[in-house]
Amino acid sequence: MTSTASTTGARAHARSQAAAATISGPQLPDGVAASKITYAQRIPAGGYASAVLGRGTRLRLRDPAGAACAHLLLLRADAPWERLNVADTVKVPWQAYLSAGHPLLSDQGRVLATVVADTSGRHDTLCGPTPEGRALLRLAGAKQGLQPRDIGPTVSFFRGVRVESDGALTATGSAGAGSSVDLLIHLPVVLLVADTAHPLDDRPATDLDIVAWSAPEELAVQHNSDPEYLRAVQNTEQAWTAATLEVGA
């Protein structure tokens, strides 16, 4: 065994431990060149992540073992006071249940991201995270210079909730191992994610995979034909054009 009594010995011991460690990463998307991958991380149960993602990024959240729960918050990277507004995300599309084509709207009526693919169908916009999840989101936010007051309401992926006819909320569980959700990022965002149990589903969480890659060509695709969505996209594009012109001035 390497002695750690000296700095040299401690360094050698640490390096030997790192060399022996097995680090499992996320499953990368088929057909996407490695050069386009901008972020890839496997978040363990009870873990969190933060990242800055550019406009035109495609983000994949994946539940490899079938019990992940991704509590997610988006804030505009170049104007972090503009952030995900869960109430508008539900109200404007007339739909509380997230699925492909659903926008994640900011408090300025702009599209921060659109759900462009979904093999899970088990998500929640109503309950928010547990206290543990909120604490993790605060830690993730601190890595980006954010304060606890910046951590607003979130959406949760991979643990479903449905509203009964009497107004009661019922957990509907997970879709099983390997399900995924893809988001297309419309404005540069700070991504905060915590992987913990859901308030209505206290099963321990399992690993969560996150992979992001550059896909700006997808911004030209119409992912939803609803008039509310099209107005929000137009609002987003006008804001982006104005911001780009201001920077270039």
C-alpha cells in the first residue's frame, strides 16, 4: 500500500485510486458525431448537474434503469432573471401533461425549450421537487452564481402524475428502463437538474443520463402547429434577433 504520510505518497495513492476507478458514462445517441457532443454526464441517484447550453442544442434525458426522476429548471443564460415559468408552460398550451411538441415557456412568453421526442410519457408539472431535490437544485445553481431565491418551480421527468376527477393527484410511476425525453433549446440556457425521488412517489431514484449535442438545423423545424406555440416561437425569435443585433452593434 502506498504511504500517504507525505505529499508525494498521497499524490501517488490518489492517482492509483483514480486509475482503478470505473466511471460509467451515459449512452450516446446513435448517428450523432462525437464532435457534436457538447455535454455528457451520468448523474447518480441523489446527485445533481448544472450546465450552460447554447441555442440550437438538443438535450436528451434518459432513464437507464427505470426509476430516475429529473427535476429540471431552465434559466436564460444571457438574462438569468428570465426563467422557466411552469404556470405558463401549462396554461399557454392548454395542457398540463408534457409530451412531444410541448414548449417550456419563460415568464416572458418565450420558448426556452421544446419537447421534441418522448418515449416515457410519465412526467409532472404540478408537484415540484422534494425538499432534498430543492436543496440539490440550490447547490447546482450556486455553481452558476445563482442564489436560493433564483430557484423557482420546476418540471419533473420520468415520474408521472395525473389529476383525478375530484382534483386529487395520483402518481402513475415510471415508464421503465431506457425511456428518454429530448428537448430542443431555443435560447441559451442554464440547465439545473436534480435526480431524486418524487413527492408522490418515494421510490429511491436511479441513475439519470444527460447528453447534449449541437443541432441548430432543428430550429427551422416546426415542432407544433398550435397557434399559441407559433406565437411563442415568433416572440422568441424576435428577442434573439434583437439580442444578436445589440451584441453586434
